[in-house]
Amino acid sequence: QLQLVESGGGLVQPGGSLRLSCAASGFTLDYYAIGWFRQAPGKERGGVSCITSSGGNTNYADSVKGRFTISRDNANNTVYLQMSSLKPEDTAVYYCGARGNYYCSDYVTDFSYWGQGTQVTVSS
């Protein structure tokens, strides 16, 4: 079974940092672009960041640019999202998705596999 599992979420104060992990099982990530998405209550799931299958290109939503960094370790079948300078508006469930393509996408429908999500809460 192809599976993605997110971890690393939790409660953090504004200005703090978290590192989210997306670990794959049942398949290797070598040929998949990986996107991080988030969904806050009452809002649709939106793109946060994406990394191409080789790791050669990345993109970020304007709201997180300069604060979040996406990276991948294909040898360990894991993609990370390092989040710093967290703000209350970053509070959401964070999901990783795998796209069977080299290229990144901002669209949820372009991703075939999803994890169950990990909750990130930024609050004082």
C-alpha cells in the first residue's frame, strides 16, 4: 500500500519553529514532486510549498516565503518542511501530497497520494 505519513506538528508560540516530516512507504519518492498544503477551519486546502522530484526546484506561497523551507531526502524517503517565525495565521492541518510527475503544482487535484495531516497550532 502506498502511504504518506506526516509528523512533527504541535503547539508552538508565535515566532517559534517546527519541522514537519512526510515519510513515504510502499513506494519511493524519487519520481514524485511533493507538495505541502494546509487547511484551516472554514477554508479550502491551499498550497504552501512544493519541491520537484529531484529537489532541484522549489516554490512557496507568498505568505510563507522567507519563513518556510522545503527539502527532501530521497535516500530516506522523506520530505521536510522547516517552519520558522510562525504566526497565528499559520494554524492549520498540514498535509503532504505526492504527484507522479517531476514538476510541482499548486493544485490539490494534481496530487494523487495524501497523508492524514498533522495539526499545527500557533498560539500564545
